[in-house]
Amino acid sequence: MNLEELYQEIILDHSKRPRNFGPLPDATVTVKGDNPSCGDEVELAVKLSPDRIEALKFTGQGCAICMASASLMTVKMKGRSRTEAADMAHAFREMLVAQEPPEPPANFGDLQVFSAVRRFPQRVKCATLAWRALEQALSAPEAGPVSTEESRD
Amino acid sequence: MNLSDDRAWEAIRGDFPILDQQVNGHPIIYFDNAATSQKPRSVIDTLTRYYECDNSNVHRGLHELSNRATEAYEGARTRLAAYLGATDGEIVFTRGTTEAINLVARAWGDQNIGRGDVILLTEMEHHSNLVPWQLLARRRGATLRFVPVTPDGLLDLSNLDALLDGAKIFSFVHISNSLGTINPAAELCARARRAGVVTLVDAAQSAGHLPVDVRALGCDFLALSGHKMCGPTGIGALYGRREILEGMEPFHGGGEMIASVQFQESQFKPAPHRFEAGTPAIAQSIGLGAAADYLDAMGRDRIFEHDRDLARQAVAVLEDIPGVRILGPRDERAGLVSFVMESAHAHDVVSMADQYGLALRGGHHCTQPLLRKLGVPASCRASFYFYNTPAEVERMGEILRKIHAFFA
């Protein structure tokens, strides 16, 4: 597969017209994520009930892969139970970074287009940024921003 | 050798084995020279010959190979000194520009910078000429001050004298790696000297691209990287004016840098060996000497003209593509051009360009504060060297048009 095939309709479409882009005034959790190596920034706002994701939106700027991944994630995660969302976020990362990626879950649908990103290692961080923010929102929202580069003062 | 002569071109490109290959099915166009340059056959052969014939440790050996290695290593120092218009004792081998600057920030800085002292930098510094000074300022309780950058990527020198007033050192980049700005280094050094301020010139982007003479510049320190000037990675140099270098405490401690060692204390060799602890990068130093030979045979003034011509052509080509914004000075830029495309993020552009065999760089180019100030999260950069051709710049234009059409 070449890169033009990776940037197929679905990625171009979501990057040019990101869904769920904007503020979420009644969010219960917001997590900032950044990828300092290229300047991608995503702020994910999630409205969580005790057991599910009621709503989620994002703001920020970045490359097409980063924006499309965040956009498609918000579409796919809305209304999911917290455990289901956490499992999918984990599966998404596995799809891109595992030595031998498992078969993607049946509920992945369009998310599978991102599996090709694993062939462009420099871009994996772009695709996973929003998902890292989501994982943090679900597991440890108080932990602050996430970064693709671990930074300590 | 006339660089506009086609046969001369073939000969130059023929010196670089790496350029004879296809990337993703296209002839490689290597426009990432500001990150690292390619290596001519003569440098590669020098490394091989050293390892095949002369490899040994330097200075302490009493056998033939060690004598040869020592002679070649010290010969490389002499060669580099001549390349910069310095004397042997003023050249310290380092791993590169970054280590050279860290050496000054540690060995000179800890001795000369105290609480409340001012370190003057510019807003266009590479992280390697910013972070070491931040660390020094934190250790010593000093303050950082910055010469501002104008929106078109030049240093705003209108307040320079006030900024220099009370500063202890002024460390600045000669050629900006992210904007291509050529700073008036000799003038900056002269004004600093009048104010009694020590100067360090970051010559990472200039040492291999134009004639650099430390006496003509009038600097106290100058730092360079071998790998950006046709030399191997892992080797660079610090020039330090003799008087200032001789007064400095050591940087790293260990073998090679000592005169004698007791259990409780040691005496150190004079400069430059005082600053070279441990077994040095012997092969790389000798390779750097070969690179200096190669560049001088080519002529650094002609290299500069050629790079600049390609940059001018690139600016014209880029201005013709819809939605492209060029960063940095309009005129008088070195051989690199940074730009952003409205239709696509820098990483998308650079990844896509790679599919056509075109190597660009995308990101913040290790100048995060500068790009933040210019309001650009990431830019694309094409940086040229003497083995690049006008035809390649034309081809870049075609490729970027395709990328624009794809994302627009």
C-alpha cells in the first residue's frame, strides 16, 4: 500500500470535515494531548456517566491522520460503555504498535483503515494521540495532559 | 570546477554514492541537508582505510599503529584549525555542536556565570543553543535574555546595545536552521566585544556552507558539527580563542585529559587536550579532516553561491503554488527554505513527498519557541547542498503541486 491509498476517502473526509469538533460545555473530563515532535494538539472533552460515554468532542490542530483519527474516534465512542471504550482504545493501539497485531474487534468498522499507519512508523503517534487522551480520560483524568513524549521536569 | 557545467555536475554527484538510488520507485532527491549532509567517497574511504590500516588508540601507545593513529588524529586537528583560520591549540574535538555548546556552558559558564548574571541569546536559536544555557541559568541563578526576531525572520538589532549591557556571554546562531536567515556574525561579535561580552557562534549550518574564519568573525567560541559538512556523525569541534580556552576548567574528567593523577587530586593537560577525556572519536576526526579537504577543493564561496541560487529558485517555485507561505527573510537567505501549505499539515506534506523520493523535513526543526512566536505549529523545510541541482528544485515544485491538489 502506498501513502495515497492510506489517505483514502475516509481519512481525507474526516480530516477536512472533522466530526464532533468544538467545545463540549457540560463535559465532566477534559484531557489535553500533544505530540511535541510535530506540533499536533488535541483537547478531548468527555461527558462521562458512571458507566458510559454520554458525549465527547474535541478541539485542536494537527496533521490529517491525527485529525481524522480523533474525529472517527468520537463518532465510534459516543454512547459506548466505559469498559467497551477502554477495550477499543487498547485494541486501536495494538493494531498500530503490536509486533503481531491481533484481528481487530468486530465493532471496529471504519477504524480499520488506520491499520495501514503501522507501515509508516513516524506517523503512529499522530494516529494514537486522541486515543491516548481518551484512555487517560477513562482511567486517570486527574493525571493531567498526555504527551507522545514522556516529559519530566 | 565550474558548477554550472553539466559534466562537472555529474562528477560532483558521482562523488556521493548514496545519491545513486531510487526511493519509493523514484530517483532520490535529498533536500534534508540541514539535518545532515551526505558523505563523499573520499570521506567514506578515509574511514575504511583508517580501520583497515591504522586503527589504534591515540597518544599513549608506543607502537607503530598508535603512532600513526595519533599523527592522523592530531593532523585532523591541524586541518580543522586551518579550515577555520585558527591554531591547533584552539580546536577541541567534540561529538558535535551540541556537545561543544554544553562544554562552554559547563566549563566556562560554571566559572564565569553567577547569580543574577545575564546570558544573551536570540529567539531563533536551535534547542542546542538554548537548553544548555537554561541549565546553566538554573544551576547558577542567572537570567536569559533574547534578541527578538522580526516577523520576516531577521534579528531585531535596534536594542542590541541595551541587551548586551550587563550580559556576560552572547551566544547566537550564524545561519538559522529553520528560517535560513544569515546573521551578521562579525558585526554582532564586534558589538559584543565593545560591550565586554564573550561571544559564541553556533556555526552548525554555516561551517560547511560558506567560508568561516574565526579571526574575521572575531568570536571567542565557535561550534560546528562534522556530519552537516560532509563528515561522519559523532564528531564536531569547538573553537575557543587561546586565552579564553587556556583559562577554563575541565569539562569531563578521565583519561587523556590529565597530566598526572593522585588519589585525592589531579593535574590536567593544557587546552585543547584538557577538554578531551577518554578515547576520542579517532576515525571520525580523521574523516572530518577529509571532509574539510573536500569542501576546500570545491570552494566554500562557490558552495555558498550555489546553495543560495537553489534557495532563490525554490522561493520562486514555491510562490507559484497556491496556499504556500514561505517563512524567513525574503532576500539574502542561505540554502534552505521553510514553508507551510494551507491545504496540508507539514507531516502530511513530508510523508507524501517521500512517496515521490523527495526527502524534506517537517516539524519544528528543534526551534519550538521560534515557530510558536511565528504562529506556526510545524513547517516543511527544503535544505540544499552543492550536489543538488536546479532540475531537482523544479521536480520538488511538481511534487508539491500534486500534494496540494491531493489535499486541497
